[in-house]
Amino acid sequence: MFKEIVVGVDEQMGTRDAIALATNLLARGGEITLAHVYADESNVQRSVRAPDKAQGRMDALELLETTREEAGVQAHLRLRGSSSVGRGLHELCEGMDADLLVVGSSRRGLLGRVRVGDATRAVLNGAPCAIAIAPAAASFAARTPASAAKPACRAFASVPKARCTPPAAGTASAIAVAN
């Protein structure tokens, strides 16, 4: 189980699945942080006006608040501007010393599979902590009584080499098997 979990939040359906998986993996006394990375290309394009950046922050905060309310979870909210979703989530996780980052899988492709989209692929490269990708429909399985739930597809888990101690590798295996 994990003490400090960051959940990547976007406008896609996979966010609900990621929150459900994070809730199941949270250790007693642990904390969940919902995080959103909004487009901040001011480093690339100097013509970005301050009001545009402020609107991006306001929209991101509204998304996080709405997501937390709809999911019914107790969670901290963090947002970050970045030119890359992967980079932004990595920086948030490093700054918080998170031990797990959870994201939803892409909904493109065959139903019920863990699919890696472009943003998820960016998160996997150089992550500072373990990563779990929630399978599609994980949020439905979490709300359904165990006796009536269909078998959920497996979650994908990854642990960076720098943190790949035997306990961390065992935890990644446990995530993949349990889900």
C-alpha cells in the first residue's frame, strides 16, 4: 500500500478509473492528491499573455474541484503549468515525494484493455516514482459488489530502476495481479 498517491486528472473517462484504483491502493493514513497539468507554453512562446495563463489555472482548478466532488474522495488538489503532461506530473511527484502516480488508460482501442496513449507514454518515461495505469472500467468494478462484479482487467504497474528495490518490484507485481 502507498502513503502518498498522486492521481493524474484530465477531462477523459480514465480519470474515474485512476481515482478508484488509487483509493484501493491507499495505505491507512495515506493521502491522495488529484493533479492536473495545464498547457503553459510561455517558455516556448513569449507572446502568451498573463490573462491566458490565469484562465488556464482557473480552468484547471475548476476541473480538479469538480472531479473531487464527483468522485466523493478526500484529496488535496495540485495543478501545474507545463509544456508536457509527463514533465508536469513528474515535477509534481518529485516535489511531493510521492510514492505512486496513478493515471487512467486510454479509451481508444479494444474495450476493457489497458491502453497507453501519448500522455500516458510521456508519464512512463523517467518517472520519479512507481506508476500504475488503471484499466478501463476500474471505477465501475470498485462500485459493484464483489459477487456481482465481472473480473476486472489487469492494471499495469511500473517502478523506475532507481527505486526498483525488491519491495518496490513486489508491490508493482501485487498491483498488476490484484487488479
